[in-house]
Amino acid sequence: MNLRRMLLIVSVVLMGLGVVYSQIKIADNLTLKLSGTFNTWFQYQQDFWFGRGTYNDAYVVQMLRFRPEISYKDNVKIITRFDMAQGWWGVDNEPPTGKIVSVRSASLMYNGKDVHYLFHVDQAYVWFKIPALKTSFSVGRMQWLVGNRILIDNNYDGVQADISIGNDVLKLGWAKVNEGVDALSDADSIASDFRGSWDARDADLYLANYSTSLKFASTKLDIYAFYYIDRSIRDGNAYIPNLLDYKKVRFSPQITNLAGFGISGSSKLSKFSFMYEVNYLRGKDKINNTSYGPTLDVDINNGDLDGGNIYLKGEYAMSDKIKPGFVIGVGSGDGDGPWGGKGNVTKLRTAGFFFITEIWEDSIMPDEEGITPQGLGAPNVRGYRELENTIIGQVNLTYNPLPNLSLFGSFSYIRANKPIYAWDANGPKPNLSAKDLGWEIDFKGDYKLHDGKVILTLRGGYFKPGKAAGYLINGTDEYKKAAWELKGEVWFNF
């Protein structure tokens, strides 16, 4: 019996016990606690290329996720999170074609992500507390994020320390983002892999986050900073974006060094509640590109990177049933165009769980923790993700006609911060640019059953593209059809 099969059998037994008992004693001072979710959804997407060719995708997806915790007394825990039975209905048992020579992956874009398969571990780490130091440590593969998931939202291997300072917490962390050329080596060079990479040095992330609370307006604040360095660039490839197995938006800079600073928080004042964040990024692209690459992947710039984001979300509790709200978001763009000057950067790496609209920037990705491309930020469309080069304003309304029923509707108007240029196979066209990205109408309805453990959701959106959206996605404004989406979900949270 191989290790993978044995691990699977043990996991299933533990899960079965956990589902029945939720929390059980498995030995002296040793307990098992289990939580998780089952999610299945159908999705129908129409005209995400605005009429350039046929885009008529309909599919059903499911995922079963478990989060077991094994605790020893109060100061030690083993925590893991894994997905089972994850995949599209009808193809979830197909073999991983990424193992076949010359074929990168089952979708020709994603490689080795286990998105179709039986068992996939997202997180696995040990947490332990040293009371004398007022500090807890986490060691292993865990979640790394800052703020509202605009800049960093990913799972990495590493170490985190949470230091209690009165009622506040200082988090310090180091993550191994990439072991160069998929090699367990810190050598300067090895034999080239199939993508031509040979610089085997690593990429690392250093992070600090200070969490505090203020009495004024029930305010909670996070003040954070991070520094990322990719050393494996002498072969002309940076881990971001060259070595990711999905396509980002065209003309993306290669990130070799990046420092980020920001503050995020939430406040509640009478019937008003707010979430907000402001951040600034500065870094380097040390790879001197002379071309954009065959699929226009990379930016040509002078080596300097900077950018930032502003985000504000507000809601007013007019009554128990009616809550109007708004969202304002601004992300930096490339003021010099995509062929020189500074490069623009608005994030390190995210999994796409930052949400404002259904279609424009909702982009839960199969390369991270999602299962299928969603939204215009997906790699087959290659739109923006999060607030990249975006100014967005939204008004919305939440209505709860019944205790178990929640209805939501919104209207969003979207423009580019800096001009977006038309492009063709040779690169950008400096004489054709626009800022009008378009507008979008969204809806969402949630109905809760069985004490809220089961949630039935119907959601969707209608996006009318402007000229700039045509340039971004297709390189031309010739195609103007509206993109729309309908999605139904069933959740069981335990």
C-alpha cells in the first residue's frame, strides 16, 4: 500500500469520526476537531470575449473540503486542510495529462495543481504556544494574506510568529515562495527544465502585521509591511509571472523585488459600517526585456515598479431588512503605457477571493484554491484582477424579506486609471487608447436551511464593455457584446 493511499484511508476514517462527533477525544489530552464545507455549483458564462468567437461555457463543479485540528491540551495543534472529490462533473477521474511529455496539463494552462483529482492538501502545519514568551508559532504550509486580500492571498510554506503585546498582536513571518526550478537545491544553476529555466535560487517573502483595536467607532486596524525577493532571474525568468502555470493580464512586469506597506481596517459608527484599505508598493523588475514574449506576457519598463490601491466599502443599516451600501476602489495603472517608463504593480500574488463584482474582477482561480476560471480576470480571457488599473464605483442594496432569505443587487461603473492601449501580435499600438471599461449590474440571492448550515444561492451579472475593455481583452474595440453569467450554488458548512 503506497503512502498516498494509506494517508487517504486514515484521513477518511478521521473525517468520518469527526463528522459524527464534531470533537472527540482520541487519547489522553489529545482531541480531534473537524470542520469543513461541501460546495457544488453550476455556471453558465456567455460572451466573455465580447463576441470574438464562441464563448458559451456551461459546467457543474463540486468540492468537499475538510479542516481537521488535532490538539494536545491547549498549547499545541496540528492543523491541515484538504480537498476531496474536487472537479468538474464528468471529468473528475481523468488522468493527469500534465505527466505526459510535451503536454503541460489537462487544460493546457494549469500544471500539477490537482484540480481534477481525488485528494489535494492545501495547508498542513503545527501551531504551538509558548506562554512565557506570550508568543505562538506556526510552522508548515499555511495561509498568507494581508488586508482585504488585494495584495497577498496564498498558501506558502514557512514560519509565522504571533506575539501578544497587551491586547494587540504582532505577526512576523518568513515564507518560501518558490524553490527555484522545482529543485531542492540552493545551487546557482542546474540543468534547464522544460521552460528553459536554469537559475535554481529561491524566492522568499518576509512579512510583518500589527493588529490593534480602538474604542472609537469599534475600530479594528491592521498595519502591515512585507518584502519579497526572487533571486532566480539570471535565466531571464522571474517566478512572477513567468513560472506561474496560468496567464495573467498582458504586459505584466516581472517581479524580482517588491516592498509593500499598508493599513486596513473596519469601523462601525451608529448604523454605518465601513471596511477600508490603502497601500503602496515599490519594487524592481531586473530582467531587461527587449520583447513582450510570443503571447505578450511581460512588460517592457525601465526596471522600476510602483503602484498602490485604495478601497472603501460602506453600508447603512436603514432597518433590519434594508441596507443600502457602496464600494469605491482605485488601483494604479501604468502612466507611461506598456512600452517604457516605470512598470505598474498592484499585488504580489492572490487567489482571486477579493470581490466587488460578479464578472469584471471576480476571478477565483484553478491555479490556487478554486476550481474553474470565473470572471474576466480568468487566464483564458486575461482581464484585470482585483483593482489593477481600475477606478470602480458601486451602489448596492441588501434586502432581507424573510429571516432565512437575503437578496442583493448592485450597479457598478468602471474606468481605467491610466489609458489602455490596443494591441496586436506585434505588441501595443501607441496611437489607440481608451479608459472606458464599462458598467455592470449584479444580483445575488441566498436562502438558508437547517440552522444556516445549508445555503442555496442564485447569482449572476451583466457586464456591458466599453472601448477600453475591448482593448484589454481582444486588442480591439470591434467586439461589443455584453458578457453575462448565471450561477447556482449549494453549500453545506459543518
